[in-house]
Amino acid sequence: MDMTLRPKFHITGGEGWINDPNGLVLFGGRYHAFFQYHPYSNQWGPMHWGHVVSDDLTHWQPLPIALVPGDEGDRDGCFSGSAIVHDGKLWLLYTGATIRRPYEATGGDRQVQCLASSVDGIHFEKHGVVIGEDILPHDYSIADFRDPQVWRSGNRFWCVVGARKKEGKGRVLLFSSENLFDWRFEADILRESRGTMYECPNFSERLGVLTVSEQYQPAEGKVHLNLHTTRYFVGNIDYDKLSFNATSEGICDYGFDFYAPQFFDGEDIAIGWLNMWERDNPTSELGFAGMLTVPRRLYVEDGELKQQPILCVRKQFEREVHGSVEDNIKVGMIKICAENLTSLKLEMRKDASGAATLTFDGARWLFDRSKCGRPISGSETDEDSLAGIRSMPCDGNAHTELLVVFDEFSIEIFANGRALSSTVYPSPTADGLLLSLTADSATYSHFAVL
Ligand code: FRU
């Protein structure tokens, strides 16, 4: 096996384990992305903040590790958080974790919000705990208090933090500050989670969208089949009433592997973690585990959160589809446009042993990765998960625009703005593509990544 095999344009840690994207921000003219990182093994461990930068959101260069755990408040981990530019400096607000066992005797772990800053965007100075037990209302648990996301509105800084009522379920708390150091509790702004905990709350004032990643969200029909699901609420914060008013909600991505997305500060661009907790991760054998999604431009259409991939590409060819198309692609993007689509079958990463398939049956998109190389097992035990299947609703097929982003170990599907993202582990040489469809008219385009 080729140990150097890595995604070409998806962010990884190079070596070691990564999970959530953190601190997504434009600073000094470059896009910075940080991520939860355990550089010393392919398993989750004491969390560091890995760091990459990019000029174009497609080509990422590694920078030195930004945060290392072990100081006041973050003895056992620098958990997820966010970034903001203020006074010419780059500021990180993140969760400091201290593991306290036995759980019952100690009251559990301690999770507090810590601050760090940097002048050059590479070397960070820690400023310690800025939101601790003294600020968290006493009926919330300090053991589940994490993932602050900071923004500026009016003349104040605001942040949302995932929290949990003692003996209760997930909540989202709003805090405010004038200087990033002194914070005040403002309000509990979202209804209680249906799962156990809200992780990584993320609010975009520009879009009017709040996302939350819910742990152990129970399935509703064929939706939320993953162990944990990211949900969005369309709405805005009323800073006078200190409330968030949701007008609609839904799930962010229908695939197997999507969690903990974050917006770039002040922009409608987001990146998520392209994996899921409690799944085996075949790339561990190659020395790395975990990657981030392609950056996506987010927009709201008829109350629904939609996404388009952002990727520097050049069109290689476009052709009309009469029945079927054969192609080869394992890194790049394809686009299928169809008028009055009645059926579609797309076989991807195909070789003699099988392929990942996307089918359209008139009402739903069905993705099946069960015959695409290494099977992946996880904690999910429902019928679809065991069969390697995820589905996504489709309403209206008068005009269909399907974008599929391919990279080593992943397929991300965008159907009229709805996303379905999954990892796949086929043979590295499996690059066949076979499309067959029926429609009034259709085109197929193939793009190379620059
Ligand atoms: C979400 C999460 C966060 C936490 C981080 C730890 O995936 O559990 O709540 O800060 O990962 O790595």
C-alpha cells in the first residue's frame, strides 16, 4: 500500500488524527483554518490545534501547531473554538479541557473557555480562562460546556457556547463582552436538544443561520441515521430581547460523514469535518485519520440552508448526454444538468469489483457505498447504515443541477444545493465513472482541479 496516499485538496493533519475545523478566519490576506489535532497517533487524544493557510481555499499549506494543551485551564486538551480579528491581532477563543476522574466524585470534567492571540497569525500567546465556573449559571454543567464561536455585532463581541443543564440535555448559551477578556452571560437561546448535547454551535449573522451539532440525535424516519447530526436553524438573534427566533430548520448534510461545521468569521463560507465519531477509519493504516470537507458557499433558499462547493477548477469538456456517458475521474469535479429528469444512475470510483452509486428514483437521491472498496463499520445499527446507504429528499426535478466533488477517500454530492458527503475507500486505481439517465435534455461536464 502507498503510505503517502492523501487527499489532494482536502485538509488533513498530514500525519495523526484530526476532527472539527476550528478558528476559520481571513487574516493577513490569507484564509486560516485550524483543526482539532492529535499529532502523536491516529486516535483522538489530547487535543492540539493544527493549522493550515490558503490563498484560494483549494491549496492549503501546513503551518506549525498553533495551540498545545497543558496550561492553565487547558491541561488535557485545547478543544474546539473560533477566531476573530481585532486590533490587528488574531484572537482564538477555545475550550480548555481538564479531565477529572472518577466522574461522580469530582463532578466530572471541567470545560472552560480560554483566549489566545497572535500578531503574526502563526505564533500564539495564551491568556488563560476567560469564561469559567464563575460566569456559567450554576444550573448548567461545567463538564459539558464547550466550543465557543465568537463574532462582533454593534460595539460588542458575542459568543455562543454549547452547554448542558445539569441532569438535562443540550443548550446553546449566549455571552457578550466589550474586550474579549471580560464576558457576561446573556441568555439560553435555543430549545433543548433532542440529542444529549449541542456541540459546536455556529451563528452567521450575515446569513441568519445557527448550526448545532447534536450528539445522539434520535433518527426520525430515514433522517439523522448518523450517530450525531448537524442541524441548522434559519433565524436571527434579537440583541434587545436576547433571543434567537427560528423560522425554519433542517439538517445540513445527508451523507455518512459530516459534523461540526464552522463558518469563516463574517463570511458565508463553511467547512465541516468529513468523518463521524465511532467509525473505523481505514486510512489509519496510512498514518492519518480524518479530513475536512471542501469549503462550501452557504445560502438560504426558501427557508432551507443550501451549499455549493468552492474549488479552483478548469472545465475539461462538456457533452450532451443521450442515455449514458463513460468517464474516468478520481480527483476533480463533475456537473450534470438535466431538464425533467426521470431517472439517473451514477457509478463512481468504479472498477471490476464495484462502485459507489447515486441513483434518482423520481423522489429521492440514494447513495450506496457498500460496493466501493473497504467496508466501513460504525456504531449505527439501522438497516440503511448496515447496508451502506444514505438518502436525500428531492422536490422538483424540472431542472436538476448535480455537482460531485471527488478526492482521494471522499465523494461530496450537491444536488440543487442539498449536500450528501461521505468517505469511501476503494482501490486507489478505481477511477471509472458510468452515468445513465433519462431526461428531456442533459449535459455532463468534467472539471480538473487547478
Ligand atoms: C465535536 C467535539 C467538540 C469538542 C471536540 C473535541 O466533534 O466533540 O465538542 O470540542 O470535538 O475534540
